Amino acid sequence: MSKTGSVIVTGGASGIGLAVVEDLLKEGWRVVAADLAPGAIARAREAFTAYGDQVRFAEVDISEETAVADLVATTDDTFGPLWGVVNSAGIAKDVPALETSVEMFRKILDVNLVGTFLVAREAAKVMKAHGGGSIVNIASVSGMRGNMGRAAYGSSKGGVLTLTKILAVEFAAYGIRVNGVAPGPIETPLVKEVHTKEAREAWMRTVPLRRYAQPREVSGAIAFLLDETKSSFVTGETICVDGGFASGGLLPS
């Protein structure tokens, strides 16, 4: 698929999503950056003025089914054909399980897991009609490992990992590839808000590369998975972009 189609990036006004939008625009994609934060959208709009009509912005709550359906339909009808989706929107809290309320647990699952499902499902409907597409879900190494304080967040991202495999199998018949990227510690606004000094020190001890990554270091893997000329036979996979965290065992002091 040449880069004549469009890509929806949820959470596209900050953090990893913002880096993805920038990379895709540079590669020639048409991009819709969907986000829920008006201030972040305004800053992103200003940052990308040079791209003109190549980029659009939408204020969307991805946990709302009707809003997601409207986003996908509008993108495909007026900016399409829709070729790609990057499910980057997410929320997080570091809270011990005994202090995690059901309300918090459900909210995190609604955004991180249900939202990812809704966007992928609606996008797949139009991609099926076009004969193919690529969906990239942003998971987390916290969905693979028992990271303390991540009862809700880790559960939501573990669900994204499994959902990615299931959708890859179900959508393959329509020419739609579904993959995931599982970041480790990344210097995003969300991480800066959630990670305490103690948490940062713990991550630095357990990541073999001994540092946090920048969002751009994640967006490259996402762009690869979207690009049919580079990853056409890759589906159902999740790439860890984590400095070796998920592979680590005993580390030198």
C-alpha cells in the first residue's frame, strides 16, 4: 500500500501518539490525530501547521462507541481511504491493588482496553471494504510482567496483548494486519505524572539499557508495522520497545 491512505492515531496530541503523528506526516501519510485533551490538540495543531491539509485533529472519547464510529466514518468518507490505525490513547494510575477502587479499575479498562477494541472494530469494518489495512495497538510491558501498583493498568494492557492476537487471526481473511507495540519506560507526559522518584530509580535498575526512552524511539516501530512495503507478512506480533526490560533476568549492579 502506498502512503496515499489515511491513518487515525488516538492519543495523537501528546507523548508516543504525537511522535507517531510527526513520523507519519514526514513519511507522507494523511493523519487524523484524535485526542480528548483540547489544550494538547491546540498545541499539536500549532506544531504541525506546516503540513496543512495533510493532518486533521479530532476531540474524541474513545470509550464512547458512537464517537468512535463517527470518527472512523468521517475519516474514511472525507479523508480516506482509511488504511491504518494506531491505538495510542491510554490512561494510567500507580495504585496498590488493595487501594484500587472498582471505579478506577473500570475507567482504566474502558479507555485502554474497550477503547482499543472499539477503534479497531470500527476501523476493520471499513478496511474490510477496502481490501486491507494495518492496526497497531499500544500495549505495555506492564501487561506482561507483574509490575507493582499496576493492577488496573497492567490488566488493561494484558488485555490489549491478547486482543491483538485474536483480532490478527480474525481479520487476516480481510487483508487486515493487527500488531502491537509494548513500550517500557518512556519519557511521556503521562509517565512523568505517574512515575515517582522511587519508581524511576526502580526502572533504571531493571532496564538493561539503564535509561528511559524518548517517544520517537517507539514511533519508529509503529511506523514499520503500518507500512505494507516493510511488514506485509507480520501480524499477531507485539514488539517490545523497552530497553531489554521484558528479557531481563539478574542484572549487574
